[in-house]
Amino acid sequence: MSALTVGGFTAALFFCGCGRQAPKIPQKKLPQVRVEAVKTEEMSRAVVLTGSVEPYRVARLASPAEGPVVRVRVREGDRVRAGDRLLAIGRRTGVNALIASLREELKKEEDNLRRTGQLVEKEALPKEQLDMAAAGYEKIKAQLVRAEETSGDYSIAAPWSGVVSKIFVKDGDFVAPRTALVEIYDPSSLVLRAEVPEKEAATLHNGMSAEIGLDAYPGKQASGKIVRMYPYLHERMRTRTVEIELADTIALLPGMFGRIRLKLESVTEALTVPVHAVVTTPKGGSAAFTITGGKAAMRNVTTGIEDRGRIQIVSGLSPNDSVVVAGNEKLKDGMEIRRAGPPVGNISGHAKPGASPANKKKGDGE
């Protein structure tokens, strides 16, 4: 091949190559994150419990003797006053048979006493026999008098004013002694009773405030306080019973279900971030990411109280910091990132002074 031919082929390749564009180098896709300003606010550590409304003053009245139930005068829900008659236990049928038997016994003792007296007068018997006959007569006579005094029905009365909660019998039932008949409760003694886990049991004290929500009143919050703490833990459940009295005037009924929030610890000015802004480091510690010069900067942090989706930062951040709150799952220290938008608010809900685009510091964003 001649030199002319080679030169022409080379020139053709040159001109052909000049007509094409150089291939584009793909740009690196940076992870996108959302940032939120650190807040200063009150934080509290609380325990959330469930409980039920129960009366602490309850009377379960029982039968004092055997007999039929007669004249039941009340029903569940009735209000009664102290001394009101609730029902009676019939006694006359059984006692009348006893009285008739005692009268026969008394007649026999009377005849025996008369015969013994006649024999003593004739000196056929010693005087001691007359004394014994007289004692036997007086004994049966006393039993007869006692039986006649108790021949009336037993009346069951309310010991104090309250509400009838349960009736265990009805007219005509035949009951034995100590059988439960009626239960009443004092509506002024209604409290919210709850079980506190052993972990928090020792931190409680009387007068501790509580926030209460009752399922019977959805959307309403009531306040209350601990008025009584039981002095022991349940052996099986390892919980401590507390009684909470509501400060608000609310119509309560036994058995109502309540949700209770007890504030165990409070910090007035705590630095807080959303819980998901804190990640776990490979060594098991806690960290949060800030942005410096368009790169993620990992800060080791010490956390404190966690409440309602936010967590206290004890050390590692300052009030002027902003932290990554979304997109931090796979971030590493020094990784270039792209921010989705400006920091989300601050404690007052307004932008920080100097946070406008004209005043934004270099390296605090892109």
C-alpha cells in the first residue's frame, strides 16, 4: 500500500471521528436526606398503665341464720340509706316448732318439780333432789323465753348509704347461715386501681400526678393523683397495686376501663430529636448525623428520656445543630449527601434567624 493511500485512510478516520460527541460520564447519585433542627423542650419519663374503676368501700351482707328469703325490697342499681331494710330471713316456721318442743319439756320439768317437792315434804327424798329439779325447770324455761324472743324474722339492713350492686338471692330461696345475700358499694369510694410493674414500683409516691383517659369518654383526658400504694408486690405478677383518685368531676361506674400515664421523671429544658434520628453504631453505641460541607458528620451521642416519639440528647449535640431525621439508615461518616429541603422548624415553629438563603452559611447544606 502506498504512502498516499495510507495517508488518505488515516485522514478519513480522523474526519469520521470528529463528527461524534464524547461519551458522558455518569454523575454519582447522592443519598437524599431530611434534616430537622434540635429542639429544647420539657421531657418526662413516664409509665403507661391500664386499670379499672373499683370501689374500695364494699359491703357483702350475709344471712345470720338458716331460713327462707322473704320480702326482697331492692334491686341492682337502687340507692339505699343507712338503716334501710333490704330483705328478711323467715324464722317463724322453724322457731315455732322449737317453741312447741320447749313448752312440752317445760311442762314435764314442772310436773317433775311438783312430785319431787311432795316427796321431799314426806322426807322420802333428800332436799338436794328438789334443788336439782328446780334447776332443770329454770333451764328449760330460759330456753323457751329466748326462743320466743327470736321467733321474729331476721331483717337485713344497709350498714351505710350506697348503691346496690348485686342481689344473690330471690324470694323463696332457702339459705344457710353466712350465705351472701346482698352487696352494696359506696359511690364516693370509686378509684382507678392499676398494677405497676416491679421496675417502676419503688419510684412511686402518694400525690404523684397522673393523666387518665377513660374508654367510656373517648377523646377526653382527666387528671388525677395517687392516693394509696399497697405495701407489697404480688408474688406471682410482681406488680404493685396503686389507687388513683380523679381530680375532675366525672360520672364513674365500677368496671370502667382506664389508661393511665404516670410521670416518673421530668427535665425542663432538654435537647430533643426524633427517635428515628438516633442510630446504633457498629460498637453498640448511639449516634446522630449532622451536615458539614455537604457531607454527613456522625456525632456520638448520649441519650436520656424517651417520650412520645422524641428522645433526649444528654451530650453530643448543641442547641444550634440540625440532625438527619430521614435517609440516615445507611449513612456513613464523611459520605456526600443531598438534602431534600431546609431544616424542619424549631421549638417556636419559625425559621431560625439567619437561616434564609441569603444568610445561610457555606457548608450547612448542599
